[in-house]
Amino acid sequence: MRTQALTLAPPARQTLINKWATSLEAENKSPRTIRGYCRPGR
């Protein structure tokens, strides 16, 4: 699988994605899971 460059969402949406990623990290989700959940939001 090729790695894809991370594209940032518009600022308001990116803030929500960052908060969501932080809460997923607090639940001890793996980095791969967090990327998978947050990618469609962009």
C-alpha cells in the first residue's frame, strides 16, 4: 500500500478532526485506526 500525502481539511473541520483524533488516542486506539477514522473527514 502506498502512503498518501496528508491533506489538511478547511480550518474549522480540521479542528474537529484533531479533537476526534485526540479522543481516539485517549481510548488507546491504534494510530492506523485513528488515520482510518479521520481520513474520510478530510
